[in-house]
Amino acid sequence: MHALQILAGTRALERIREHQFKPDDIRLILGASGGPRWFVLSHLDQLIARELLPQIKRPVHLAGSSIGAWRMACYAAPDPVAALKRLEDHYLHQSFPKGMTPQAVTDQCADMLSEVLGPDYRPQINRLLHIITARCKGRTMEEDHWQQFYAFALVASGNALSRRTLRWHFDRHLVQSQPGSLPVKGFADFRTTASQLNHDNLFPALMASAAIPMAMAGIASIPGSSPGPYRDGGMVDYHFDLPFETPDGVILYPHFQPQLKPGWFDKQLRWRRVKARNYKDVVLLTPSPAFIEKLPYGKVPDRRDFHKMTDADRITYWKRSVQAGERLAEEFNEWVSGGGSASMVKPLIPSKL
């Protein structure tokens, strides 16, 4: 039984059938929101950074929201494997005692990010970073706990009726190495703005992209951008439902589950799925159901583990999940090294996942 599933959109699958999968065909790598769910992908990320990135001859786009943005920042680092290992280690050993305020959680996460990237971080020039954030409007700007709870309850209720209601509450804001360069046909779902990534706004943008409502404080401002507050990019782009377009290559998407949800508020909505046409160029790498069943507790790690387990039990569980993820990396490496044929690839059909 395979640990890894490889799913490809229509055009990506056609390309693989005709030419096989080649690392140099990668035009964009995506990193989704999901907090500690990422741990099962840690070894896969390191393999991609170590073995595939050096084979890509042209600049490659790296786009992410929340923890996905942090992962993509590690991909763009001068030593991406070392950065990814630091992210794994520091995140794994985080502890958030009961009663911590959102600002205290934010401060602790800021310290972690500083340790992961270091004071002299600069993205490699051939790695084009795109950090996705959600700029708040109206009641979602509130920082008071109960005001914020009420605001986001209203947002969730409206979203259950239509995802279009989210545009009343959020704008999408991108902080990019090259504004306007992300290979997407347009942004019709939200008002979308962009600013140039630089040394001054890198850290605030990454903190904003991971600023989970209720759990963390919003980021009041990002230098070079309109006033905030800014919150978790997953509010608008949780697993991405954007019209990506890479006709001359593929989009590589290491993901912790086969199910794909457009936004953070869609997690519990079984009827809300991404559009297949937006995934035509995507090669999705995801754990198989059999792999997930064999994990401790039969699931990938998630944020609830912080509250349901002691720190010692949680860290042991997360370490075992990271270790299990080595199989994902091994199987992907075997596939790529063996020529990347279509024999192991299944069609990516979001409605059937």
C-alpha cells in the first residue's frame, strides 16, 4: 500500500503522460494553511528543497498562506533544508499554557520566526516569494475577544450561505518579490492588492499571514501597505481556489490531505470545494488514507492537540508523525528518480476527494 498519493489536474496529467514529470517543469510551489498538519510533509519539503529546487533552471514562484507562507519562506532561504529543519524543531517544541493572551502567543510566534529565519535572511533571487494575507474590514478589525468572536461568527454564518460574502469582511493582500508576477489569470473573488517584498515588510507579512483570529493578535500594519489589521491568509486562501495558469509547466503542491477547501471558513462545509479548472496544472502530493490511518490517533497533527494533550504526549505524537512522513519523501523520490511516469498518477478531481 502506497503512503503517497500523486494526483494531477487535466493539463498536468497530459504533460506527465507525454513527457513524464521533470523537476525543471515546476513553475510554482504552493504551501497551504493548516498549522501543525504540516508535520507529515516536513521530510517531503526537505527532499523537494534539497533535490528538486536545484534542478529548476528558471525562477520559481513560491506562494503560501499561514504556515504555508512560512514554509515557502524557508524554501526561498539560502539554505532551505536547514531553515525547514529549524521550523520543524521550533514549532514542534512550542508550548502555549492555558490563559495565554493573543498578544503573548503572537510574541512567542514572532520569537520562533526570528529563530527560524535568522537576522540576515534574504530570499534567493531566483525564488519568487508570494505571502498571502487577509486585510480586515468592518467588525473583523476588532481585537476585543468577545467583539471578535461575534464578528467571526457572523462571517462564518454568511460564508455558509455564499463565499462571496467574505469580500465584505476581507481584502486579499499579497506581499511579493515581484508584484503582479504570480501565475494566476486574475482575482475576481476578493479585492486584491499587492506590495513589494523587502527587508522591512518580510517579517510583518509572515506574521500577518499566520495571525489566527482569536488565538493571535492581528498585525496592525505592513510597511508599504494600507493600514490593517491583517490576519491569517487562510481566511481568504486556505487551500487555494485561484485560477492558476502555467501552460508551460506544472504547479507542485505538497499537501497534508487530498480534500481541498477554498477558505478557512469552509473546513466544515462538505459541499464547498475548489474548482477543478483552477487545478488543471497542479500536481498534488498528499498522504494516502492508509498512511493517515496508521498515524498515532489515526489523524495528522492539528492545533487542538495543544489543548487535548500534555506537552510531553503531544511532542511525542508529533515527532512520530514527522518520522512517518519519511515514507512520503521516499516514495516521491523513487517516483522522480524512476522517471516520473504517469503510472503512479491519478486524475485530480476535487468533487471526488
